[in-house]
Amino acid sequence: MNKLKLWVLVVTLICGANLVLSCSDDDNSTSVKTRYFASWNSDAKALEALQDYVEDVTNPKSANYISEEDRIATFDMDGTFVGELYPTYFEYNLLEYRVLDDPSYKDKAPADVKEAAQNIRDFVRKGKKLPDHFDMIHARAAAKAYAGMTIAEFDAYVKAYAQKEANGFEGMTYGQSFYKPMLEVFDYLKDHGFTYYVVSGSDRFICRALVESIGIAPNRVIGMDVKLVSSNQGEEPGVDHPMGRDEYLVRTDSLLVKNLKTNKVLQISQEIGKVPVLSFGNSSGDTSMHNYCLSSRHRCAAFMLVADDADRDHANSQKAADLKEKWIEAGYHVISMKDDFLTIYGAGVKKVDFTFPD
């Protein structure tokens, strides 16, 4: 190679490198949007707030820098990254099916369990108001409805129901009903050194079964808990029973904790042992978790998602507007499904009317 050709090659490489560096510096936010957030609208304010936060606390030169071991994020599940309006929570639908439709169980359900399931059916089909404190009524009924199942049996039961087509939608099963934009948030946080946990009011083992397909490990799921026993334990206390190698774990009808409001904070403290710096939710059941996060000694942020898109999802627009105002006043960032999400469930999913068997 002669000197002239070598000089041209060197100049070309230098100019090309400078161009790449220039583009990276000038268009960093655009490149992040392209890489991670294809399902978000480009002008989403909540997304801007999240990116600003993450870029700040992961920058070693920032006064707000947070080391990786303290980058803890907590996510509610139903209505935060999983659909909940079909026409109600997945675990409510599951109990209704178990007690009123499942031929292997419906004739065995105790009276109070049948009443709870009927309350759900009357709510979704007739619009009848649920009884006060129904979250606890449901939790106790669910504990009884699945008692005696092994962990493996219950996992298989949940996954089988999750394969049913989601009521109120075409082209999507219950097990596929993830908000695509929120899954992108998981990827973004993971790549920036955050560890995220699911902290849900739903049964822990239901949550584990649902999020397995999106790669969330079972040890990062916190939820409602029932007491477990080993298969040969009987009435003997666990502290006295030496579990054998051939034994397995079984669900009981004893409710330990309904993981809502302050209970979420208590469970986070016990199981994670650190105050989160990021918190995502969608309802009043998540405000305690958010406020706990906002007490962190680190720079922190809390996000509330509002279901305000009546065209692509089942939503109460007035309720969503009221909640949006309430969450802003509380100091939370608001994620609007209508304004911020380019897509909710992905291509091929269509909202339709709810349908019910005769």
C-alpha cells in the first residue's frame, strides 16, 4: 500500500470514529428510546422522568449515584404490568372458575367459598357491588379452595387456566396479558444494574406461575401467602417434624398474609432487607410501598399507572382522571396508558365486549 492510500485510509477511519462519537453524544436519549422503548410514545413524560432518574443515579460522577447493590425496584403486578380488567383480577377469575365451573371441585367447595365465588360472578356479570373488605374475604376463600394441592399441582393449575383466552380480548390469553411497555422497563432497569421484585396482593404462587414466562425468578416474587406443610407433617409443628426426602409441600387453608398496603412494606423489609429506590404501582394498595420507597436516603422515584385507555383496554375514564390527579398531588409520576403507550398488549390483540356463558 502506497503512502497516499494509507493516508486516505487513516483520515477516513478517524472521521468515521468522530462521527460515531458525535452521534452518540448528541442523540443519546434517542438511541436509548430506540433500543429499549419501542412500545412507548416518544413524548411520554413518565418515560422521560424514568430515563432522567436512571441516568443520574447510575452515573458515577453524579452526587446521586447509587451502587448496584442498592438499586432495588419494586413492581405491583395486576394493573401495573399485567392486565387486570378482564373483567377483574386474574386470581378472582380463577377462584370463580374453580368453585363454580371446575367439575373436579365445584361440588366440594364449602359454603363460604361458594358465596365468595358467587360474589365475583355477580360483580362481573351483573355489576353488583362486592362486599366491603372483599380482598380479605377472597383471600380466605382462596386459601380453602386450593388447600391440599401440592406446589407443583397448583402451579400447573394456574398455568392451565392462564392458557384460556382473556375475556374481553381477541388474540390474547390470560398468560400473555403483559403490558409491553412495562416489560421494556424491566429490560432497561436490568441493563442498568437494578434488581426488581414483584410485590403483589395476589397469591405468591399465582404470581410466580404468571411471571415465569418473562424471566422473573421465583425468589423475586412477594405476594399473598398461605401456610404450607410437608406431606407427612399432619398436625405436628414444623419445628418438631423432621421432613423426609420423599416428602413434598402442600398448601393449607390457613391464610398467613394478604399482601396489601402496609403489609407490602413489611414483606419488603423482611424479604428484601433494603428500602427500594424505585416503585411502580397502580392503586391505593401500592401507596404504602411508594411512600416507603420515597423515604429512601437515596434519590428515589415512584410511578403510578392509570388505566385511562377505553379504546384499547377496558377502562373507567372518569375514575382514571380522578386517580391521575390524586397521584400527582401525592408526588408520584403518572404513567398514562392512553397518552404514553404506543401499544398495550402488542399487535394482533383487540379489545372486544365481555362474554359470559348462559
